[in-house]
Amino acid sequence: MKFISDIDVMPLKALLDPQGKAVTMTLHNNGYAEIENVRIGKHITLEIEAESKDAAEKKVREICIRLLHNPVMEGYQFTVSELQTHTG
């Protein structure tokens, strides 16, 4: 079965996010003073072949832990769903 995973990797809330701070200031300077606490992260989408959704989730979790995030500075969350194929 083929699955699709959407992964978000974000800086830990306790850490300073210089990119987010710069975007917040730019928004304020452009009249959006009501915007606060912008955080900038990474969004990754991947397709994965697996026997089941549980197996796909296990592989995605392993990839996140080993390759996609730095646990000292970032957290991650993901979803896995069956890839819908369209036949016409």
C-alpha cells in the first residue's frame, strides 16, 4: 500500500526563532501589529510504500528521529494517510 505523510518540524517553543522574529517585525512594520509569535519551520511531504498504516507511521517516525529534526532545537509532528489513486 502507498501512503502519504505530512511532517512539520518546528523550533522548540523555549528557543529563540530569529526567522520568526524577523517576520514578526516585518509584519508589524507593514501594519499588522496584531500578529505575534511567528515561528518558522519546515514542512516535508513524502510518499511511502508500507504493508499497513502502522508500519508507515513507524518508518516516518524513524526518519524524523534519525534524519529530519534536531532534538536539541526542534520538535516534530506528522500525519500518515493512505494515498488515494484516481482511476479514470
